[in-house]
Amino acid sequence: SQNGQSRAKDDAILSDLYRLAAIDLDGTLLGSDHAVSPGNAVAVRRAASTGAKIVLASGRQWRTIDAFAGQLGLPSEAPIIAYNGAMIRTHGGETWFHKPLPAQASQTIVHYCVANGYHLNLYHDDTLYVQNDTPWGRLYRERTGTVPHITDLTQFDGKEPTKLLLIDTLETTNRLLIRFQAEFGPSLYITKTEDEFLEFMDPDISKGVALAQTAERLGLTAAQCVAFGDSYNDLSMVEWAGMGIAMENARPELKGVAQRIAPTAARDPCTTPSRLASIISVTSSSGCSQAFPARSTPALLTHTPTGPSSEAAAATFRWSAATRASGLSSRRTTSHSSSWNKKRPSSSPTRAASRRRPPASASPFWSCARPPSGPKA
């Protein structure tokens, strides 16, 4: 049909422009029910059918991300960025990169949390361990489906876990964010990913660094990559990609560096439960996809958030974006650091305007992917 021929042509145009799509999970690909909607599943499969590489990128552990890769039918060679970039492992289980936390810093945090009764998730060998069964642990289990092993966390003294995650109230995690950043400075990557989640990782990792490593291994450049996210831990990835897209529900700091803002489900006329079905579109030959506003002049990394938790938000933004971005040239532990720096996009309007854009006639692989009939996820 004419519509089918038009879609095939549009897919060919976009597959030539963007060869890799890095997609965050919580708050981006996943809905409020922490599941992939039928519309988003169709959109991702359609993207993969064009030959584009789909890379799921999350702060979650590899095995929980891998379950979504299986649900979406991704090939075994599909890379997965886990633990906010501390691990890159394929859907088939081949580890490309792993950078755990320094043992001494991890031990200090573990002992502090155990002594003060804070709930802490410890990830070692892609397995989750907790000190006790707490309401915060049950909250995490409800959101991710991950069942932890209950054990004495001090038994990991001297070992290098991949990540630590402290879970508590918004006020407590904001306060502890400032405390731990004052104690560890740039020696750790400390960031907020949810209001209740305070995460600790090696200082030389981020989603942006991991995406650069993944793209280089696949022979792709930043200009051939598109990245989608919603929170602080997505900043480096969204800024590095040739096309960085923030969800409409994203943190203001992320919207400031993104080139596009994706519509929420309520504003997507094609697939009500889907927020990814039209997010790359500039125009649509079918008339279903809607465009979203471009960021012609990306905000600088010194943007200051507002609101009741602005002090903590500003702190995590400074450390996880501005400080870490400016210090990338001094990275020591990964051979891909220099390529990340060379490819990292500038915040200047000139550089942003010079990036390759889809032609006005293009309706890319995410446009108007309708969910199958039946109940919605």
C-alpha cells in the first residue's frame, strides 16, 4: 500500500541517520506500572527492524534489564548498559566492561548505613544483598521485581561491589547526598535517580561514558546515536548523543541539555499508553506523530534547579554533570575516555545547530506505532 511504502521509505531515511538508540527504563521506556506498554514495545521492535541497535541503559542491575531485553525480542548481541554505566553486558551474557566501586569507599558507606539503620542495597556479582527486610526494601522489590538476599553486609568488607543504593525519604536522601559528597568529593560518583534513591558508583563511570564505549565498539559515532532519559543519571548520555531527548516528565536540568522534549502519554495522539511512539518525529507523513519543541540553545551545565529540594538537586547536578563532564579529560581507568572527550557535544548553539537533523519529510521508526488490540499494559 502507499502508506506501507511511505513508512518503509521513512524507516530507510532514519536508519541512515541514527544507527543506535539508547533508552533509559524507569520514567522513560517504562510506565508508572513499571512495565513496557504495548505501544512502546511495538515502537522499539519497529526501530530494531530497521537495523538500528537498541541499547537499554539503566541504573538497574543487568539481570533485571535483561528481562526487558528478552521481552522486547532483542538479539543476543544487543548491548545493555547497567548500573548507570558501571557494567556493559550483552543480552547474551558477554561482559564488555565492568568497573566496580573502590573497596575502601564501599566499606565506609556500608558501615555507616548499618550503624545508623539506613536501608542499603549492595550489588555484587550481579546479585542484590540487603542487611534486613525493610519497608524500603519492599518498595524497591515492588518497583523492580528484584528479590534480595538478606545477609550481613559487612561480610563484603574488602570487596568491590558494582554499586550501592541507599533508599529513604526524599528529605533524608537529599541530606545524605550533600553529606556523602562532602566526604568523598570527586572520588565517587554519587547521584539521585529517584526521590528515594541515592546511588554510589565508581567516579569514572556514567551512562554517557558507557554509551561512548558501546558506540565505539560498534563502529558508530555520537552523530549516529540518539538517547532518551528523564533523570540526573541520564545527563551525560543525553548530552553525548547526536540527538539527546528528554521526556516531558524529566528533571529540569536534563531538559536544559536535551535537544528535544518528548511528549507525555496524554499528549501522544497515536498511542495513549506510549511515550516513545513519536518522540523522534519532526513531521509525519501519516499525520499521527506530533513534533515536540527543539532546544535551539541548550542550557549551560551551571543551570540551578528550583523547588523545595533545590539545594540537594543542585548538588547532585553539579557533581553528576558539571564536575564530571569537565573532568572527563583526566579519566584514568578506561581506554575509551579520550574518544568520549573528542565526541562529547559542545553546549554552544553553533555546535548544536550543526548536528545532523532528520529531513522535514522524514517520519522515523518511532512514529505512530499503534499498540495491538486488547487490554493495555
